[in-house]
Amino acid sequence: MDAAKREKATYSLAGNMFKRGITVGLPIMLGYLPIAITYGVLAKQSGMSLLELTSMSVLVFAGASQFMGAGMIAVGASAAEIIIATFVLNFRHFVMSLSFMNRLRSMDLKWKLPLSLGLTDETFAVSALHTTEAKEEKGAFFYAGLFLTAYVAWVGGSFLGGVLGEIIPEKLSQSMGVALYAMFIGLLVPSVKKEKRVGLIALQAMVINVFCLYVLQMSTGWSIVCGTVIAGGSGIFLLKEEQA
């Protein structure tokens, strides 16, 4: 009887932690839905099927990379160009994963592996505000609730956007392309306010991209790759010098 009560209490605790994670993840869900819908519409208009654009959200789960990938698909970039460009753009996830795993040192590997797949800029930022849960009993269920809430919102919004992409007029869907630029500007401006040299790095990437595209006559995909890699590499030295 005592064992049954303990098991029931354990399930109850896990459920409560999971619900807490969902509650904390609701603001992320509300933020993800309109962006995911926009991605779905743009991806559909770029020539991707509903299955393809939804599968990208299921497997990639990275908004900026998916927007860029859909744009590169629209201009006919090769698979190699898309893979390299998105790899460079998502490289920050290695750093976020290391930081997050350091907080989960007390958890089993069976939890660490699946939870690491749920990290995005937003879920990482929110999880960083809830560090005590990592040390609590059944704390893994808290992060599972948080990440699954964001994940379901992103995948569901992408699917809905893909459906809408087949219904809404093409002119209206094309006007939604501004969301891509708005999202990247929204990510860039806070960083520039904090560190002016980040703006210089972004400007350098833009100049390199234009130079490669129009002067060297490189493809759009490789122009993006060159701008990202070269400007990102120079940023290491620029920001290091600033910190020194």
C-alpha cells in the first residue's frame, strides 16, 4: 500500500511539474504561432509542399534557419548551400546546449538528450530564468512541458500557414515576406543596442553578400554562405578586441 501511495505521489508530482512547464511556455506559444504561420505561408509560396514545410518544422525547429532555408529554396539554392548556411546560422545552439546541459548535471542522460532538442533562443532564455527546477524532483518534466508547448505551437503554426498558403491570394502572401526581414531586424536591433560592433558585423555580411552576388556572379546561396562565414569569423576578432 505504501509503495502504491509513493507511486501515485510520484506521478502527481511529475504531472504538476509538467503543467508548470506548460504554463511558463504559453507566452512562447503565443509568440510562435503568428511567426510559424507566416513561415508556413512563405514556404508554401516558395514551392515547398505541405508535407515538406511541416517536416522541416518537425525536424529542424529553428525559425531563423527555416525562414532562410525557405528563401534559399525559392531562389533555387542547392542543398549544400542551404545546409552550410543554416549550420553556420545555428552554430550558437552548441553554446546554448552546453550551458543548458551544465544546469542539468544531476539528471539522467535519458532526459538530457531529448531536452537538448527543444532548445531555441526563446526556450533557452525562459529556461535560464528557471534554474531551480533542474534541482527539484521530477524537474525534467518542467522543461519537457516548456519545450513541448513551444514545439507544438511551432509545428502546428507551420502546418496552418501551409494550409493558408494554398487559400489566400498570392499578392497577400507575397506581402507577408516582410515578416522575414522584420524577424531578422528584431533579432539584430537588441544586439546592436548592447554592442555597436554587432551592427558593423551585420553591415559587413551584407556588403560581402552583395559583392559575391553581383561582382563575382556567385549564386544567391553561396553569396549568403560567404557573407555569413566571413563576417561571422571577423566578428570573433572584433568582439574579442572590444572585450579586451
